[in-house]
Amino acid sequence: MPSSHSQFIWFFVVYFFLFLYLRMHQTNNARCVELLWRHILSITLLGVAFSVSYSRPISEFFLVRDTSLIPNILWFEYTVTRSEARNRQRKLGTKLQ
């Protein structure tokens, strides 16, 4: 699950890309410098977004804390589903006799 930092930065970057390339697309009278700053700004924002996304799981605190409960949750789901299936079979078995 991405952190709220990653979600926010990717929302901001996608919004800014759409704004730069769809809203400000007057290319018929744009100069080379104007087009260049758009591309440089887009590449910079993309780099910032990747660095924020990459920095979150690198920290061992987040990595260990976020993934340590997954086997426990899977075991819980397995045992609950198995007990429900047994109870269902017992109820059906007593009704059929």
C-alpha cells in the first residue's frame, strides 16, 4: 500500500503533467525556451515523485512494520474460512438425515 506521501506526490505530478501538456499547449507560437522549461519541469517533477516513492519502503521501519502482519492475516482468513466450511457441512449433514 503506498504511503500518503507517495499518493499525494503522484496525484500532484499527474495533475501538473496534464496541466502543462493539455492546458498550456499553444505550440504554434511557442518558442524553444518555453517548450524546454516544460520538459525540464516535467522531468524534475517525475524525479521528485520517484524519489519520494522510493524513499518510503527503503526505511526499514516502514518495511518491517507494514509487512510483518501479512502472514498473520492470511492465517486468520484461512482458519476462519475453514471453520465456516466445517460448520456449514455439519448443518447440511444434520438437515439431510
